[in-house]
Amino acid sequence: MTPPKWLDDEGKDLFTDLESDERPYSDSACETREKLLKKMAGKGDKDAGEHRARVLLALGLCEFKKDAYGLARRRLESAISEMNLPSEDFMLQNQGVAHIALIKQAAVFMDKHEITQASTALRRCREIIDRNLKKLMKMVHKQMTQQGQAPPLDVILEELPGYGKTGNYLPMIVKQVPILQQELPFAEIVDQTLENLDKRVAAIDTSLKAKKLRLDSKGKVKGSLLYVRALASEASVPAERAGVAQELISGKVVSAFKDEAASVEKGLTLIKRTKEGTGCKEGKGMDKTCKALMAIPDIASNGFGESRLIVVKAGKQQQLDACQTNANIGILLAAKDGASVKVEKAEPVALKSGEPVVIDFCREASLDASATVPVLFVQAWHPEFAALERSTELRARSKAFSLSDDDVKAATKVVNDHAKKQWEKTAKLWREGSEGHIAVRQAFMDEIAEKKKQEEDLAEAKRKEYEAGDEERQKNLEQLQKKREAKKKAEENAERSRLERKKKLEEERANRDPWLNSPSVLEAEKKVEELKEARRDANAKLEFDLSTQLTKDISTAERDLKKAIKKARKAYKKGGAAGAAEASDTSTSDKGSAKEEKKEEASELKALKKQLEQVMKQKKTAAEAENFKEAKRLKAEQKELEEKIQKLEL
């Protein structure tokens, strides 16, 4: 990419250095962007906003990488502002820019220590980046195919997890496609942040480590197991916090199940991988329950889930199946009293008739009963697993789930339709009053506080070490103090000399061009200086729109200054200092006087130019005759005439 023409030479060099840097988010590249942003500040050219947005986005990622989330948020907000898009909601609806809005949301959540929300935003962001990269690679592959032989597309896509650093083909393609040099490192930063968050959350929710060992799959083929990074669940959750549990009650599942389960003697599979199971066939007696379950989107669209009826017998412990993904939660519903559930080493929780209980069945869980009790075991999507992630996994694992194209379309439609209405509400409900979320948030805050304390302790230790120095250090301090005093005195003398020199120059200016001291001229000069100072402040605060407007205002003020000088000069020539002062109180002259003055000025200018022409000819003649003394005199006269002409032409 070539540098914009409106950048100065230094700015173009910085732009070129960035484009050729193979590590676009290294410390040196981030420092270069800071300098380049200052060069771009206040530019109002057609593509200036686009270039500033690009630089600000990269700076936001630089700060995100350094865990400076507050500054990252401000940078990303500035980048979005420069894009001139209607809103963030608009961005989220457009795949090409949705990841920018999502990384900004992640920065906001991280700055507030809302870790689970930040993790969800980051996973959504990563999924959008992945879709954009695949779309881009298909276009690149098509061009390669038209130009000659090209490797299989699947082989190139398999190299994407290496971010263009590894593989046989992608590293070479990256060099030829500049946008990949930005998008692949973007994806790497998001992945690194998610991995870091996953480790930090796992240190608080220790069950995550075991889940990852069992569920995480690094193979090329998408199987039936899935581990979602930084997605935690408490061992058991009150039904009031789970939207799907509330739907079991409001959707008439509870009443239907209590009526139909009484006659069931053995376990039945009701829903399996988005489709009705064998237990929903005619004659099994669970028609109403099946229909009610299929009407609940988080259950009906769950490709990993298997909702079934379990008949728990007295004195016989029933082990629950382990989850296939930590993106699922389990809901237990007893048809009558007498059963209980135990999750890991926690105390057993009684299952009251018709009251759902939510559990994390990725942990070891079992059912017990004092009498035979039918229990409905429902598997649903985790509330903080976003619709974008759900639909992606359904498509990617359709073969493992034995889903046809029509099945996938139907399930993803249910996911997307439900997400538009309820996903944010159910996710918010899930977090309200959650001890797990509070523990994660507090742990992150404590970690930041501890880090800050360590930095303060280190600074204090250095200070004490400095103060406890030997005599030589004290001597050096005294010498340093003397040098500082001498430097301060020299600066004061220099400032005094500067002010005296400034005063002298102003006096010389008053003697040479008295009209420049006219109140109207001084007021116009003051206005120009104030606008320039305001523009410097706007540039320092990165308020680019204001800076652009101030640049235009400065141009207008400078034109007004020239007019004021010209008017004051005319007034001075006519009436001396009194005339100049009088001119400062008069805003405009009548048209006849202005025309007459202009005519007189043009006549004087014409005479001076004619006189200058004669002097130049005389000087040339004197030089040719080797009369250097006369030539020198004429040269001085020529210079004086040129200065007069220049003043009249202002």
C-alpha cells in the first residue's frame, strides 16, 4: 500500500515502515503508529478518516495486547468514530466490521472486570474473524486458480490456525495479500487473550481443567466433543436464574411430565441432537411432554444434547451421563418428591416435585431416591454460549450429529430467532446474583490490586535504597542541586533576554511598520494565535473533527489579518497614527472611497515598478562599466524599492 499524498515526508516514511513490518503489533510497530497518528491528525482529505481509523484500530489492539483495556477502549471507540458508521448495532449486523465492535465490547467488559461477558465477546469476535478469513481465502484461491495451478482450498484453510507463520502455502500467500498481515495477527491476539482468560478462570473454577482434558479436541475433523474456552458453570444453580428452567414451567412441560411420567416404568430418550427420540413415538405416552420440550428453543436446537426420562429406583444410585460440551447445562425435573441429586462432593440437593434444578453435568453427578421417582433430565445450551457460536458448531458438526442440511437449517433458524428476542436477557439473568461470577470478578480485581501493590512496593524499595546512599551519593546530589540551580538561573537569564529581545523587536516593528500596532491588527493577530493554540490542544486530545474545523477557521482568521494590516497601512499613510487608530474603529468604508484608495495604490505600485526597472538597468550598466561603487548604491536602492512593492502587494 502506498502512503497517502497528504502526509509529509516523515509521515510517509513511518507509513512505509509499518507496511513492511512483519510484526504489526510489536512494541516498535505500536510506537511507530503513535508517531504516524500525530502526522495524520487534523487532515481533512478524502481518505484521511479511513487511514486514521486503521491506525487507531491497530493502536487499540496494541493496548489490548498489553492488558491496558481502558486505553484500548478509547482507541477503539475513536477508530469506530472515524469509520462514520451509523451505530455499533449496525456493525454487529455486518460481518465485515462486526469483529471490531466485538473487540471494543470485550475491552469495555475487561476494563469493568466483567470476565465472562468479555470472554463471550472475544469468542464471538474470533468466530467472525474466522469467517472473514475463510471468505477471503476463497477469493484468493479463486484468483490463484485463474492464474494457474493452486493448492487445494482445504489445505490452505487448515493452515489458518498457524496465523501465516507455519505451513507450506499460507506464509507465501500472506506476503502477497496485505490485508492478511493485519487480520491474522488480529486473530492471534484474540486467541492469546482467550487462552490467558481460560487459564485464569480455571485457577478459580478448578473443574475447567478436567473438562478441558476430556473435551478439548485438536483434530482436523469436528467430532461430538467440544471445549469452550473460559466458559464456567457453578455446580448447581437456582432455577430462577435459568431462563430455560423457567420455560419448563411456563411452557407446560412440568404439568405434562407429571401427568404422563406416572405410567412410565423404564427410561426413555425424548430428544436427541435436535430431533425427537424413540420415547416420543406414538404409544410411549410422552406426546405432550415431547411437544412442550420441542417448543423450547434452547432444548430443541441443542445439537449436543440428549433429553431423556430417567426412572430412579429406591436405594439404587443412578449416575448421570457426562456432558459432551461445557456449552451445555442440565436441568432435572422430578415427577414427585423423594429424589435428590449430588454434584461432585457438594451436599445432595432435594428434587421437589415440579421444581426444576439446574446443574453442571460436566462434573460428576448422580441421582438417589427413597422410592421410585421418574426424573426428566434435560440438556440445554449454556446461557453465555452465544447464538453465533451455536450455529457455527451445528454446521461444523452436522456429520458427527447425523444432521441433514434441512435439519441444520431448521436448528440454526431456531437458534437465531430465539437469540434476537431472548439471548441477552437469559444471559443477564444467568449472571445475576451468581457466586461464581462474583468470585471470578473479585479474583481478577485482587490480581490487579496485588500487581499494583507489588509495583508500589518495588518503587518504595528503590526510593529507600536511593535515600540510604553513601556520602558520595550525597555529594553527587549536592553537585546535582548546584547544577540545577545554575541551569535554572541560566534559564531565567535566557528568558529575561528573550523578553528584552522581544520588546526590542516590537519597538523596531513599531518604528518600521507603525500600522502593525493598530488595535484592529493586534486583535486579529491575537485571534489567530488563540485558534492555533486551540488546534494544538485538539490534536493532543486526538479530537480530529475539531482540529479539521479549527484549521479552516485559522485560514479564515489569517485572511482577516491580512485585510486588517492592509487597511491599517492605508489609514496610516493617510493620517498617521491617528488615522490608523481611527481605522481600527471603522469596520468598513464606503464603496467609492475603497475604489479611490485602490486606484491610488495601483498607481503608486505601477510607479514603483517602473522606477525599479530603471534602477535595475542602471545597475547593470554600472556593473558592465566596472563602476562597482555606483552598482552597490543602486543595489541598495533596488532592495528598498522591492520591499516597498512587496508591502503594497500584501
